Amino acid sequence: MTASTALAHEHIGTRSAANLRTNGHPSPSKTPPSPSLSMDRPLTNSSERKSLGHSPASQLNGHSDGDLSSYTFPDSRLRQQLRDSSKTPLVLVACGSFSPITNLHLRMFEMVADHVRFNTDYEIVGGYFSPVSDAYKKSGLASAHHRVEMCRIAAEETSNWLMVDPWEAIQEEYTRTALVLDHFDKEMNGARGGVSTDNGEKKSVRVALLAGADLIGTMSTPGVWSESDLDHILGRYGAFIVERTGTDIDEALSHLQPWKKNINVVPQLIQNDVSSTKIRLSLKKEMSVRYLIPAPVIKYIQHFNLYRDDNAVSSVHTRQDSPSDDSRKAERNPVAEEVRS
């Protein structure tokens, strides 16, 4: 199944949902805070940098063919043991277009890390960007290998704990948020059996979606997300939502009462409203985007001459839907497709 064109929300992970069967797993109990990743770890060395995000863009050129033969889950920065064994290990997953990745995308992880450390009983052991595949047909969407590489460069050059997982980006068909979170859960708790404690035992990892506040607005809008996906994402996994100017969080949460305990709202104390849409518009107008996106990403964009003309970025993205388009799409399909940032 490929997704039709969708509204251009530019926060992390705004996607509405297609049908997905819940798999009977109980909703995880609410666990309070735990210390986040310590920032005292030195930046990665060259060999670790090469393993970040699995591989450079040159090795992702087969993404359009859905080539997963060489895929390995990136775990070079994944913490393998809890610092505080009384905490619950947490992995944050940001789903989105990241076309291009911005400083706010990166900053959101740090805001949530602070919130987790001071207000919950979780301990962050990893953070991942999961760029959407080319099957998500949206205006201004650069090809997946470029978006994966820009995320990888940003994580490598600006962070000592963030990673990029190309699994979703190299899928031949569009992958819904619920299935992406299932993938991370399988890698964390299936393949690895969780994270070790100081006594050698393993603790299951809590996987959670990280997103901007616009996401809650779409989740509370009838016909945009399927009930089954909402229950799977918010019931089984939960979400950390960073406040955003112009979004009424309380109003949105009032429509999501069944999952309210699993929705963690993180205040944005220093307001930042940069978006990928605004970045692309500025680049198209040949305006400066310095200090809005990471400097190495700017160099990458300049080198490959990206975003000078949205129509030239990807031949499959020919128009950007309006809200009325999305409403008509929901009428055609009982369950609407997802909306990506």
C-alpha cells in the first residue's frame, strides 16, 4: 500500500493512520521519570560515526527497490545497561519526513530528555530518527537516501546519543507509524531482550513516539487516524509531545481520554517555530537558513543542490494537498492514510 499525498505538517512525526490490528499486548503501566542520557559521553569516533544510521547515502541507493538485504539495526549509541536499575529503559522514536532536518527536530529530543530526567521514572537509553520512505508522496520531499544522510550528518555532528534508523526509509511501500514502533519494539525487546541492569538481569525497553504538538491536534480530528492505530500507538507505546505555538493541547487531549495517561506533554520553555516547510521556502528564495538547520546539513544541501525547486526534488511529488483534499480523501477511504511531517 502506498500513501496518497497528505497535509504538510512539519513537526516531528505527524502522521495519521491506516488500519492496523492491535496485537493484544496490554497497555504498559504508567511509569514515572528516570534520568535521561548523560551528556558527559564524548562524541563518537570515526568508526562509530560510520556505523551511525547504518550507512552513508551511497549505501542506501537501493532504497527504491526495497533492498533490506544489507540492513542492520543501528545500535552504536544505544545504551546497553541502565545506570539506575530502578528505572524503566526508554527509547524515543521520531517519525517524519525530515526534508530537511532542522535544529528544532534535534532540540525536541533534548527537551524531552530533560523532561524525562526530572519528571519520570524512565531512563533514556536511545533516541532515533526514522525518515519516511519515498512511497510517501508529498510535495517538497527529497529522496529518501538524501533525507537519511542529512539526518545522519545532523546526529553525528551535533549529538552524542542520537541515531538514524533507515529501515522505514528503504521500504518499498509506505509504513504506518504503528508498524514503525513495532519494528523498534522487536529490535529492542525481541532481538536484544531488553537492557541489562547492574545485576545482569534484563529489563524490557519502553518504546515511545516523540512528536510535536500538531500531532495531538490531528489525532483528535475525526477521520484522520484510525481508532485501532490510536490504540496501538498511544495505548501500547505512548508518546512524548512537545508543545507548539498555536496548538491547544488541553482541547486536543480532551478527545483522547482513553490514552491520556500515556501522553506526556513537554513544555517548550524557549519557543522555536522553525519548520522544514519554512526552510524549503527560504532555500527556494535563496535566503539564508544559517542557525536554523545544522551547518553540515546546509553544506550537504548546497552540494546536491536540493530544494531550489520543489518540483525538481522528486518527480512523484507534484502537488501539496489542502485540508479539503484530506477531508475528501477520508470520505473515499473509511480509514485515512497517515499525515507525515
